[in-house]
Amino acid sequence: MRVEDFDLFSTLVKQRSGLVLTKDKAYLLESRLMPVARKWQMKGLDELAQAMRGRRDEAMARDITEAMTTNESSFFRDQKPFDLFRQLVLPSLTEARAAKRSLRVWSAACSSGQEAYSLAMLLAEEGPKLAGWKFDIVGTDISAEMVERARAGLYTQFEVQRGLPITLLVKHFKQSGDKWQLSPQLRQMASFREFNLLGDLSGLGQFDVVFCRNVLIYFDQPTKARVLDQIARLMPADGVLFLGGAETVLGITDRFKPMDGQRGLYVINKPASAAAGLKKAAG
Amino acid sequence: MKSCLVVDDSRVVRKVARRILEELQFSCAEAEDGRQAMEYCARTMPDAILLDWNMPVMTGIEFLRRLRKMTGGGEPKVVFCTTENDLAHIQEALSAGANEYIMKPFDSDIIQTKFAQVGLL
Ligand SMILES: C[S@@+](CC[C@H](N)C(=O)[O-])C[C@H]1O[C@@H](n2cnc3c(N)ncnc32)[C@H](O)[C@@H]1O
């Protein structure tokens, strides 16, 4: 691929999604964009680049961006965050919201929905303890295709075997051809919409719990900081944030701070009293 | 080191499973059908059993039902690993006392997460 073309594509993708593509990722760019070129009836990437230099087609730019995102996900990914959510976050937040009896949870960069639905299943398992509570689980992703897949709640045999205990498969899924579909009751617990984390997040409303995992790793420092600052604005003082295993707030923003001894779990930095409440629940 | 008995009539599947399990620090033994597995368990109860369904002589489900009635037969964690991939089979396996269920084809990731879920890792 020509250097100018690589620069064009990587600039476009960075502007639109935040994803940083370094030169050593040229092979990845080629293998992911060839199908896009073919879809638009072009012979190769030079032709695609040429088209993007001319009058920019929004649908084409979108295809290029979506092709470069990594959508890998799995049910109960890394397990630990879900244990922490159940053992620590849920007890303390349900106590704090006892009067309101409602909680809003955001799966930012939800991919095909496994994270949001893992939370839905986890809440369903809590059973009568949470009777009368209203949980609003919102999943968002930049990719229209992923949002559509998440809404369908339809997974391959391979996907339902990664992280999902067999008892939950039996309880909540129905076989549909060679795929497995989550029950309507569980699907109803989550809603999905297309949303770019680089955009203005304020319209999403307030979230008590945010899962923003395995997406910031693709961004550069200033972009990470901007997204984290915006997320903090959507959260109440006692809200909690989950990041992925390779992500942190340290050295990026002081809006959040890690919760002592709980990897991947972050709390709003000020006021300090909110974190103390959670720690009490942990103790 | 934990022990795992791999029960499958296909030598290739046993070999693949064995390699994955040894990487997860299991010591492995093999059986070609339910009867051989019974004989093995009568001598030594393994910590885990990776179990195929359809096998000559004695099927996996028949073996599992008998195992759970043996002295000490409630102990091993039994993970089915079979091409039977419909809800009815899965439910039958669970009510016979299976702890987890893998639908073939599998890979090391699936074995690892399933074994972790039943507390073997
Ligand atoms: C690796 S997946 C992570 C899925 C899930 N959170 C998990 O941890 O398993 C990353 C997702 O981030 C999405 N994504 C990338 N850039 C984004 C952006 N700027 N705004 C919203 N979503 C984005 C991708 O489409 C992809 O589905």
C-alpha cells in the first residue's frame, strides 16, 4: 500500500472513531479494507483511497471505519468484573437507591451485546431480592452492524460457549437453527443504540454504573482523557466505572481513581465520601 | 496436580483434548468407551472427566448415571464434550449429574473457561 493511502485511511479512521493505526498495522488495514473495496466494486485500496480523496461518500467512510474496529467480546468476559459487580457494587448501590428502586447501567462499546446481556442474566439470577427494581441496561457501539446483532441477541454455538455457564444457556436461550437466541424477557432488559464515544455523550442521561471495557486501549492519550472526562460527567458521585484488563485511568485523568484492591473498578474521585461508602460494603 | 479422564472413542479427539488439558496442568488418562471409564473410576476417581456422548459398548450418559451411583462417584466434575448440540441432550446431561457441557467443535479457550467455571482451575 502506498504511504499516502495508509495516511489517508488511518487519519479518517482516527478522526471518526479514535482508533490509532500505527504503520506496523498496514497489513491489518489491507486485509480489512479489501472486502470494503470489493463491496464498492473497486479493484483495490488505491481506488478506494482515490474515491475518498474526491467527493467523500459518508456510507463509504463509515464502512471503512467499521471495518477497522475490533468487535471481539464474550459473555462474562474476564469474569472478575461481574463478580465485583454482584458482590460489591450491587449491594452498595441498591442500598443507596433504596428509595428510587432504579439503576441505570451503560455498556459503552457493547459490540454484539454479550456484556449487556451478561449483566441482564446476572440481575435475573439475583431473583426476588431485586423484585420491584427497575434496571435500565443501555448498550452503545459505533458499529451499526454490531448494534443490530446485539438487538437480535442471536449467537453462534461458538459464542455461547465462551464464558456462558451451561445452566444459563439452558435457562435463558432457545435454539434457532444453528444459533442460540436469548429469551425475549432478557432481551427486554437491555436496549441498544448506535453511538460514537467521541461525540457529545450528554444526551445519554445519567448512569450509576459504566462498563467501558476494551475500547480505550485503541485510543491515544488525549482521546482517552476526553472520553473518560465525559463519562464522569454522566455519573453520580457514587457511580462506578469498569475498565478492561489492560486499561487504567492512572496518568490519564484524575476524574476517577482506582478502588483499592479491586482491579478494573474505578470510582469518581471527588467527593471522597462516595468511595468510602463502597469500601464499607466491601469490608 | 489435578487428574482428568478423557473418554472418547476417537483417538484424535483424545489426543487433542489431552494436549490442551496437559497444558492446563492436568495429568491425563484415557478411556475409549463408558465401560473402560467405569473400570478406571473403580480403581481411581479422577478430579475431572471429559466425556463424549456417543460411544460403542457404553455411552457417555449411561456411564455418567452409573458413575454418580458409585462410592465417591459424586466427586469428579464431569464435562460433556459431544456433537450432540440440542437443548434436550443438554438438559438430559445436566439432570444425570453433568457439571458442564461442551458442544463440539471445541478449542482450548472453551475447555479452559468451562473448567474454570466448575472450579477446576
Ligand atoms: C473489543 S470490543 C469490546 C466489547 C466489550 N466491551 C468487551 O469488553 O467485550 C470494542 C468495541 O468498541 C467499538 N468502538 C470502537 N470505537 C468506538 C467509538 N469511537 N465509539 C463507540 N464504540 C466504539 C467497536 O465497534 C467494538 O465493537
